[in-house]
Amino acid sequence: MSDPIIEAVDKHPAPKGLQYTYGTAGFRTKADVLDSVLTRVGLVAALRSRSLKGKWIGVMITASHNPPEDNGVKLVEPLGNMLQEEWEVLSTEMANKTGGEEVAKFYSDMAAKYNIDLETPARVVVARDTRASGARLLGCVQDGLKAAGAEVKDYGFLTTPQLHYMVRCLNTEGTKDAYGTPTEKGYYEKFGAAFKTALKGKKASGSLTVDCANGVGGPKLTELIKYLPPKEEALEIHVVNDNVIKPEALNVDCGADFVKTNQRAPPSSKTDPNDRCCSLDGDADRVVFYFKDSNNVFRLLDGDRIATLVASFLGDQVRLAGLADSIKIGVVQTAYANGAATQYVEQHLKLKVDCTPTGVKHLHHAAEKLDIGVYFEANGHGTVIFSENTLDTIANYEPKNPGQAEALSVLRACIDLINQSVGDALSDMLLVEVVLAHKSWSTQEWLNTYTDLPNRLLKVTVKDRNVFKTTDAERRLTSPEGLQEKIDKEVQKVRQGRSFARASGTEDAVRVYAEAATKAEAEDLARKVAELVKVAG
């Protein structure tokens, strides 16, 4: 009798000489060399579901902000969080096995090692972004899932956060932690209603222009708008760069990554000074805001700015609700967060700041340890996590006066408005609008909360990035020996200086970050540290 796993794997043979790695964003590379990987991901997803007694596991086919010819895939755990690290390693091993027989043996060996009963039902949710290669790669995943005998729910086109939401909803249905209805309509209804309640009748000033990177976020935002209060009452949204008919336009000269990297608005932007704008990325899990000031100068409001804005607002609501003694808010950053943002949170907002290594999963884990953990990477990917105790406290607290009742109502609505499973550009965008409406702030007033220190990021190509080892959340080098002391000496020569060097996660290069009181000092410091790294590497 033929083995369906061997058949499925041999139908999609792996290209010779390629090594695949399950990184921070799952597997991601050129779409034309991913067929074999996607088939094996189907097998891993089924096995992961069985290891968790048939809980739903998610598979999202996307390459986010990458160019149109790329694609990728990532696995999602039952509560919508990212795949466990141990299973990232297993996924990498599976992807690099050569033929069907080797894969089938690894599959049964994994089942034996983790005491996984292969008779247990396997349930897997799949979705994809709008890339042209998505349909073919979906077929490859389905071949793997079918070979493993898994039950499959195919949601078609979704944003990455919508897929995370579906997985969490399916696994919490009928429990006290029920997260929502696991349908697209359920997603729009939940976030639309929460937005209306959180606004409390306040109206956003001006309109918001949203650049959707010509990705899946465009049609999904257009649908979400139907569930928001009428624009005359709340918020007028203009959707631009939403062409999904031409997949080759995805992320080209638009989107969150373009805006953040180039520090300018998309060329297609036809906005007037002080018009509020934001850009999503290709799979709508990142958002950055920006505007042109009265002098027509581009001003970016990135993830650091969103984190400080949201933390400030939630801190106000917790205090107004009378809960400041029982709920503590913290902000989680990486070393790339601007020093001025860190100082603003600690000294002005009087909130705790934790620093973690780069990568969303590190930020997410650190935020989970706080009562209310606010985290955003500078690139605009982030969310807010409320602990179980905090959710119970807010749900059960009896307000002592109308002011407390109002703040509690806003807090409860914000909990529903925030996608706690993962950074969600659509949900984060609405949250920012709620905060600006409550504070009656323009984008200029938001920008004025603090002044970013000038900074510079350089990339230094090295022979072997693995020589560069760090500690203290990647802020200090432990190897090569003596290099950190030399960097410290350079930092001491400039005002408000800070610099660090860390190995890239994806290529043989070291990234050097420097900031200082002036642009000239920041650039000079970055150049000197880069020279030190070049000599050491």
C-alpha cells in the first residue's frame, strides 16, 4: 500500500542545494522555490495540532512587506501567538529532509518522540495574502494536510492578523475566554463595535488617508469601514494603493516598510500639509503614521510614537477609573527604540520600560509578563496585552462615580478593539484614532510630545556574523573581545551618545545603530563604530 506522505512529498521535490530556515517570519524566500516547503509545513501543522489534542493550528501564506516575487509561510499557535521555538527547529529540519521516505520517517519519529497519537484529529486553518504565487502554494500546503489526514478550514484571502484572530476564536469558542466569532463578519463586527464604544461620541479631527501597499489590507479595510460609525459621526477614511488586481504592484513604492525605510510618503500620496496619513504593509500587520507639516516637511510617527501615545492614554484611563494601585502599565522596546522615546516613557509618563532582543516574539513574551504590556517595534508592528488578572479586575470593578464609570467603559472597549493575539494594522490604526479623538490632538501635537534624537543605522558586511555575540538585550557585545570597550570610548566623545552593534538575523552583516544630540554627531559616531566592526570582523 502506498504511503500518502511519501507521495505528497515526492510530488513537490525540494530544489537541490537549498537550505531553508524557519526564521522570525517563518519561511520566506523567492516563491518559485517554496513548493516543497509548503507541503512539509502542512505535515508539521497537522502534527502540531495532534500534539495539542486536536486544537486548531493556523497556516498563513504571506511574505508581508517583501517584493511581489517572494512568498512565505508561518504557523500560528492555538491562541493566535507565534509558533513555539522548539517547533521552529523541527519545521526547519523537516523542510531540509531530501525525499518522501526521509520526510515520512522524520514525521513518524517526531510523533514517537513527542508521544503524539496519530489517530488524534488534526485541525488546521489556512489563509493567504494576494500574491500571484499564493494559489499554487496553497495547493502544496493542502497536499501535505491531506496526506496527514487533517481537517482543513480554508478562509481564502485574509490579512495575517485576521488569520491569527480566526485561530484564537476557533480554539476559545464556547469557553469563558471566547474571543469572538470565527468569521470575517465576526472580525469586522467585533472591532467596529469596539471602535464606536471607545470613541464615546467623540469625532476625529480631519480625515485619515490609508495607504494599503496594494495588498490584502485594501479590500479588508474597505469591508471594515462598512461596520464603523458613519464618517460624519466618527472618522472619514480615504483608502489608497488598494490595487490587488495587479499583484506585481504589491509593496512597490508604497506601504509601511517603504515609508519607514525611505523616511518619505509614497510617491502616489496626494495629500495637503497636516493631512493625517498611515501606511499598512502587504499583509496588514504593521502600521506607521505620518504627515507633512506646515513647511511641507515629512514627519514620521512610527512604532515608538504609537507605543508612547497608547501607553499614555491607557495610563490616563486606568488612573481615571481608580485602578492605578492595582494595575501597572509597562512599555516593551528593543535597542532600536529612540532614546528620546525611552526617556519620555520613564520620565514623563512615569512608566516602566523593558528592553528585549530584536524580534516580535521577544517583545510579545515580555509584554505577557506585565499587567498591561504595550509593545511596538519601530517598524510599526505591535499590540497591547492585558494579563488575565487585569482583565478580571477591569471586568469586575465597581466604579465609585460617573468619571470612573466612563473611564472603565473606554478601557473595556479598548480591550475589545485591540487584537491581543498579534500586531494588527487595522485594529492599531483604529486605536490610534480613538486616542487622538479623546485627546483632541492633531498629528503635530502628537509629534510635539518629544523630539527624536538624530540617529543613523548602517550595515557592515562581515565574513562571519556568528563571531558577534551580544548580551543585555543585544545592546552590548561580548565578542569579539575588546570591541565593546572601543565602542564605549567613541560613545563618550559625543553628547547624548548611544551606539550598539548586532549581527543581522538574515545575512552575513552587522547592523550598527548610533544616536546623538545632533545629526552630524550621530552620523560620525555610526561611521566610527562601523569602522571598528569592519576591522574586528
